[in-house]
Amino acid sequence: MYDNFFSERGFSFDRLKSLVEVARAGGISKAVHGDPVRQSQYSRQIKELEEFFGVKLTLKKGRGLALSGAGEELVKIAREYFSTMEEFKATCQNLPQRYSIGAGDSIQRWIISPVLAKLGAEKKPWLFALVNLRNSEVAERLYSMDIDFGILRKNLISADILKYRQISRVKYAMYVPRALVPKSRSSDYRWCLQNIPCATMAMGSSFAAMLRNACFDDGYELKIAVETQSFPHAAELLNLKSYMAILPEMSESFLPKSLVKIQPPFFKILERDIVLAWNPRLLMLRPSVRCVLDYFLKNI
């Protein structure tokens, strides 16, 4: 049935793997981390796949590459095939099934880690890979089934492809070391913002932009003393007792004791719903995913 397909040269699973890696990285150079030998190899392998199928799989996009329509379809087929084969092998060899979860650093530490701790105590036969991604990247990886699950902001799910369940509404607060704020000012957020060094997300982040605009609308300019790359980094600075931090409430059980919590009324604008999302096609290709999904939906 497949004799004609395999009688022609140019097709191999190794070539498919190279194409998938290039698609994930967004270019050949990025996929091979600048290695000129592997870059030449990947270029040749993709060209051989194009000759085999008789269609362009990639297109030039600036200094990198983008997938053509045919390239996107082939990568989708390859990912699904590799995922199915990986599950089949693990089942045959009675190995732990591997599941990947994409989320930002704060979600991984403050939401996913407690669930994984419970899983460890229950000795479930599952292996997890945590993938640190921005919210927009989580959605993209779920669409392509490059990750199994993702936790992200609800407003970033715009297509009907993904399924999701809301797990939390993220609210924010100011956390101030008690020694830095007089008792008479313990609820005065304006005084704290103007007089206590503040740590939060870097001003290039979407959260920082929302926070700055919210402060401006409330009548003053936000001044940040330390810009961090993630909320957990800002939370760690609270241990120094020299800074206050603006953080999501989900961080509270991980914070130092003896903090003053202040929630300015305008922080309401910053609230966001977060969801656990997955690609329903994954459940068809990997039946074992269902029990893992149900576990997280119950315990997260």
C-alpha cells in the first residue's frame, strides 16, 4: 500500500524532526543555536522534503523562515505522529507517560508546583516537563500541540480550537515589610507608593503597562525602584525587607511573614481570569492525557 511512497528518496523521520524543530524555533539558525554544520544539514533536509512532496514548505521572513501553508500542515501531521508513537512506546515498555505544561514562572511556582507536590506524594506514574513561556506563547504551543496543557490568561484564547476551564481570577496587592510603613500609613497606598522603594515586573511587560496606566488614571506617576523579569523575583526581594512588591494574591502563601497587605481600589482594573487549556485533538491522539487533565482540573 505504501510501496510507491517509500520507493522515492528524500523522506525520513529525521528530516521531519528537523522541520518540526525549525518550526518551533522560528528559523534554522535558532533551531541549531548557530552551529554552521547543523544549519547546513537542516537546510539540506528541508530542501529534500520539499523535493519529495513537490511543494515549498518554508518561506523567507526577514532574516528567518516562516512555514508555508503546506509546511504548517506537514508539521502538524509530524507532531501528531511523534506524539502518538511516543505514547505507544511508553505503553509497550511500561514507562511513565510524559506530559508537558506551559506557563509563566509565577504560575509554575505558585499554582502548578503545589499540584505536583501532591502528585509526588501520591506516587502517580507520570513524568512532567514544565515549559516556561509567555502567555501568548502558551496559546501558540497549544494550537500546534507542542505542549500538552497550558495555563494562561483567558483573553488570549481567541480561536475555537482550544478547550479550557477557568481556574482562578488573579487579583493584585501591594505587600510591604511591616518595618517600612508607620502604623498610621498602613492603609495609605499613595504614601507607600511615593515613599517606599517598589519592585514589580519590568516596564516592558504588559502588566507593568497596565499598572502604570492605572496609577496615572488615579492621579500620579508610578515610580519603580526595581524592575524584575517575573513576579517571583519581585517576591524574593521582600526577604531583604528593603522593598515592597506589587504581586498577585496567589503568591501569599509563599511570602515572608509580617507583611502589610494593601489593595488600592484601582487595582481592580488589573484583575485577569486564568484558565487551564488544552487542545481537544490531543485527547484523541493520546488517551492517557484524559486522566491527567481530570486530575489537574480537580486539584488545581
